[in-house]
Amino acid sequence: MPEQDQSKEEKNFYLDIKAKSKAFFLKGLNGYDWGMQNRLSNIFNPKSGRTVMLAIDHGYFQGPTTGLERVDVTILPLLQYADTLMLTRGILRSIIPPTFTKGLVLRASGGPSILKELSNEQLAMDVEDAIRLNAAAMAVQVFIGGEYETQSIHNLTRLIDMGNKYGIATLGVTAVGKDLVRDAKYMRLATRIIAELGAAYVKTYYVEKDFETVTAACPVPIVIAGGKKIPEKEALVMAYNAVQQGASGVDMGRNIFQADDPVSMIKSVRAVVHNNLKPAEAFEMYNDLKKKK
Ligand code: R5P
């Protein structure tokens, strides 16, 4: 039994201070429950409102992609600089130390390899395993305009339903097939469909022209994938333009782990995303860090 409270007269209820009700820091996500918002705060930095997600899930359809042949050797040194790690549960359980406590985004769809029709994916993980692994979010590809468009949409909506039940966010990933044009019109269509169907946030590709219309038309946060490896300077320009035009960060893989110096690259990407460092200065930073090593 707690001791009896003897000092009732001295209680202070701060009657002159109005209780605050603050909006959640991420666009469009006020309607979610505490658990979901808490997990999203482990993906996005509440100060900058942005994230540097390190994407290393490529092996789920590509096998040992260049730079990911030995995740234990090449990726573990990068973990301390990532806000979030996006990966498969296989790599998580086998290689990532459980002392990694930042956001985890688990790849939850799969099926075809690069040798087959990629849009023919199905859900490849149960939400219970995501909970067991303490995931903040689950990721699923959506192939708008692809051969198995409807199937991939159903994967998305089923995952959202499972995730919402337990407060795990769903990241909808726009997967652009070989024959589709990657322009703002397509990205607006794909990202908006994914958001309308209930994804907590959306991953897409950056497009040079009118990218700000893509982020404007999407009611929830957008992060950009890095795409194929390009020169480091160009990747920093892309990350800068994307966040200046409304993206809430990057989900970058190859342009970090295939860079000449991955540690210097992820540090420079962080400066662009979280501190709005201009691309020229960020590239200088990259070169300085690389030289010092
Ligand atoms: C596709 O393999 C995955 O969804 C990747 O996570 C995504 O494409 C981001 O990686 P990258 O920056 O290498 O494109």
C-alpha cells in the first residue's frame, strides 16, 4: 500500500497552464494510434522530419548484388549512420546484431527472381514475424501498370490491414516496370493510389521534372529510392533536390553501398537530408572524409 498522502493542500494542478495537443510531425499521419506514431518516429527523425533509410533488401530478388556479397563486412560499418535499415528478415536474423535499435523496415513481399516476371509478387511474411522482430514498418512493392498490378495492390491492402491491427506501418513501394515511363505523371498516379489505399508512407523514384507535384499530390510522406549507381556528386544532387521538393528523406541503397567510400557517402547524404547541406558542399565533404581515411 502506498503511504497516505498527507499534503493534499500543497498539490499543484497548474490551472493556469492549458494542456497541449500537438499535431504529429509527419504529414497526413495524425489519424494513427500512438504505437504506429511511435514506430514512425523511429524511422523519421522528429527534429528534421526526415530519414536516411539504408536499403539493403536487393537480395530478395537479385541475389548477392554488388556491394551486398558480404553484408557482414560491407554493411555493418554503415549501420551507425543510418536512421533506419530496410532489409529482409533473413539478413536481419543472420547478420544484424540485435543491439541495433533504430527503425527496421522489413521487406514483406517477394516471389519472382530477376529471371522471371517481377510484378508477380505475393506477400512473403506474416505480421506476427514483423512484431517478433520489432519492426517499425513492412514494405511491399506495388506495380502500377504492371502485368500483376491488381495482385500487387491486394498485397498492399492486405499488409496494411494486418499492420494497422498491431500498429506496424506499411511502406508502399512504387515498382516501375521496364516498359513504363518514369515521369511525374506516372509517379503522381502510382504514389497517390498507394496513399489512397492506406500506406503510411510511400517510396518512389525522383524525377527531374515536376517532382514537387508528386510530393504535393501525395497526402503522406514520400521517400526516394536511390536507383542505379550514379556518380557520388549526382546522387547528392538528387537527394538534395528531392528533399527540397518535398520528399521526407531517402531510402538509398546502391548509391551508398556501391560508392567509392560508403561511410563517407552515407555521412554526406545525412548532411544533405537532415541539415539541407547544398550538393556542392556535400560533395566537398564527401571528398574530405574520403581523403582523411
Ligand atoms: C529494390 O530492390 C528495393 O526496394 C530497394 O530497397 C530500393 O530500390 C532502394 O534501393 P536503391 O537505392 O539501390 O534503388
